[in-house]
Amino acid sequence: MSLPDRPFAAVLFDMDGTLVDSTSAIARCWTTWALEHGVTAEALAAAGGHGRPASEIVRDLVGAERAEEAAARITELEVADVHDVVQLPGVPRLLAEVPAGRWAVVTSCGRPLADARRRAAGLPEPAALVTYDDVDRGKPDPECFLLGAHRLGVDPADCLVVEDAPAGLAAARAAGCATLAVRTTHPTGPLDADAVVELLSHVRASADGAGVRVRVRAPGERADV
């Protein structure tokens, strides 16, 4: 599989596991939360949470009656624990190559957590930001990517979505977007995308008319850091 050979009107990036490495912080916070709420490690692992909104995971684990308070607690923990959240390899260069105004962040985080992690990692300001607070249904529903395209003033069919999780890729496909998967959180197994890379250091972008052309490096070509 390969990316469509055409310029895209915009690139819509997931955040955690795609632009930033928040793995350690996520593990610490959810372990603390699980201990506080009597959730076993096995149940937490079985929730299959990466790429899904935290509030939906919480509801599955503790039930609807406790969900609001429990979701507020995981948000509190995660907003406070961002000291080792950093940009992933290749991200600074790639974001610098995408023309200003042509990229957005579309994340399953709520706005407070998205802002905390973006600031901690030193991400530049996107032209648009879509969080879980902006939608009625989280990934794998396509609403978030449809809204991201709308906020940039472009057709979703002319967008490329960059994602690391199956739920996000499913949402992107349902929105009619092209897809590029990065294997940061799913190093093995299938990822249903037009193209798959190990890291975003394997990807280059450049302005092309009013849009952006994205290229995945050829086998044997040096990957930039």
C-alpha cells in the first residue's frame, strides 16, 4: 500500500503516540487511577484503551454511576503528570515542512490535557485543534476528523490523517480521509492504512500549490531524525 500520489489540502495529526511520546506518563496515571478505583491490571489491559477517549474507557471499567467522578480523576492525574512528555522522532522537522495553516491536531484528549501535553512537548501551535470536548462521539467515530477538516476549511476527502491507533485509523477511513499509520504504539500486527511507517522520521512533506505533498521514504533511503 502507498499514499495517494497527489497533494493534500491539509494533514490531520493525532497527538499521543503520533506527535508526542506520553507512554510513561499514561502508564503512571492509569496505574494510580486503577489502584484508587479497585480496577485490576487485567481489566485495565483488556479495556484496549489506546486511541479511545478516557471517559469512555472509564465508563466501561467502573460503570455509568461512577463514571463522571472517575473520569475527572484521571484527567486530574494526567494534566499534572507531563514532565517527560516529548516530541517523537521526526516530528519537529515534519511539522516545520508542512505549510502553516495546513495542519491540525485531532486528539481523543480533553482540551485541558491536550494543552498540557502540547506545551510540555513544545509542539508548535496548530492551525486547528479538535479535542474530545468538541465532539459527541469519540474515535472510531469519524466526527473528530470531519470537524478538523471543517475548521481548516477543506474537504475531508482531500485530507491525510496521521495516526498510531486502530481506532483513529478507523475514524479517518470513515471520514473519507487518506491514512498514514506510525508504529509507535502498535509495533507489530496489521494497521489498516494507505501507508505504514516505523517513525515520522521516515516521512517528508513539502508545499505543493495550495496544499502539501507527503512522501514516505523509499526502502534503503536514509531516515532523518
